[in-house]
Amino acid sequence: MVFYRGGTITDPAAAGYSFFTNFFSDLGMTVGHAGQPKTVSMVLFMVALTIAGAGLIPFLLSFMPFFRHSVSGNVLSIAGTCCGVTAGIGFIGITFASSNLYGYLHREIVMWTFRMFPVAVLIYAAAIFREPAYPKRYAWVFITFGVLLVAYILLIILKPGMGTDRDWLYR
């Protein structure tokens, strides 16, 4: 965000990155809303999101064995891991489909990734509740995180206060 040179959907001349009027995807654009290159912020966005997506995959694969003590926990952890690995791959895919170059593909990857991630988190919350030896407070952490992810999806879809239909969902 520090290296983002500026521009929002509603104000292409705006200076810097605005947490409330820019999308995170703006950081990965090759060219900003005002037409200036965004190389540094794009590269940093790509590196960060690729590391996050690539880190999610081994985390979930190593988390899954904690739920082998019950059939339901095992099944839920497999389902949660499948959804989470899909989300991890999606995070990596988002970086290679810049919103200003591949708008439709970018939108689809973002929406599927942010659909799968909360599903994975909420399935794992259920697995934690089903696992007798696992502390239940962690399930509540997962539920809180899942609710925040769903709220983010709603923010993307509803775009409150954007004031224009020219956002990235309609490009």
C-alpha cells in the first residue's frame, strides 16, 4: 500500500492507496486508474498473495491429521482441506490475473476463492467442535474468522458507498 502511486475508481487523481476506496486487487494492477504504472505495488502484491496461498496449502495438509480420532472429524477435515487448498490455489491465481488485464477471470477467481475460504474455515470449526480432545475456543476463533470472510464477500458484492458502477466487478 505504501508503494501504490494512487488512483481510485471514483477519483483517478487521488494520491496513494485508500483503504476505504481502493480494492485490494488495485494493488495488483499493472496500470492504475489514472493510467500510471503500478509495478512495485503489483510485484509486492503478487509476492505476498502467492506466499499466503502457497502457505495455506501445507498448513491445511498438516492440520488435517489432528482430526483422525473420529470419523466425523476426519471427514470434515478432509472436506475443509479440499476447500482450503482450492482457496490457496485461488489466491495464487488472483496474482496472475490482474484486474486491469483480465477483469472477468480476475473477478471469477476472487469470488470463488473467497467463497471457498470461509467454507473451509467453517468446516474446520465444525471439525473442532466434533473433536473431543481439541479445545473448543479455537472453533469460536474459526467461526469469527469465517464471519469476517463472509462480511468481506458481501462488501465486494454490495460495494457500499462506491458511488459508481465502474468498479472492478463490472469491467
